[in-house]
Amino acid sequence: MNRDRTAEALKKVGSRFKLCVLLQKRVIELVHGAPRLVDCDARNHIDAALEEILADKITLIEDDTIPEAIDDLSALEAIDIMESEETGSVRL
């Protein structure tokens, strides 16, 4: 990975954390067979994802519904607890 290209992507995305999350999500998609969105000579998925960010082909969508997702998760955890009490098993 080229430091200058990484710094440029960092400016586009806004923070190192956001860049890492975006790269991780896209690399997972590429590993599972998603086609590259840019024509590049990148030898690995991380470099290909970085080039896609620089070409504005992918962005990180910030979702304001995170509290709702947490509430949904709490409901799912409550269901798991009830199910585990019924079966006597523990689910993590």
C-alpha cells in the first residue's frame, strides 16, 4: 500500500477508524467474489479496495438508526435468554 494513496483516502473518508471499517467491509466482499469496481493492477484486495475509495466508487454510509439496532439486539438477546432457560443451554 502506498502511503500517499492511503493519506489521500484518509482525507476522503475522514478518520482512520472509518477508513479501516470501509476497507474491511469491502475486502470481505472482494474475498467472497464481488467484482472490482475499478480497473487497476492491484495484486491484493486491500489495494483494490483502496483504489475504489479513491475513485469514489465506495463510501461509508453513516446510519442514524444505531440506537434502534441496539434495541433490536436487546430484544434478540432476551429471546435467546428465554430459549436457553427453556432448553437448559447457554448461547453466547
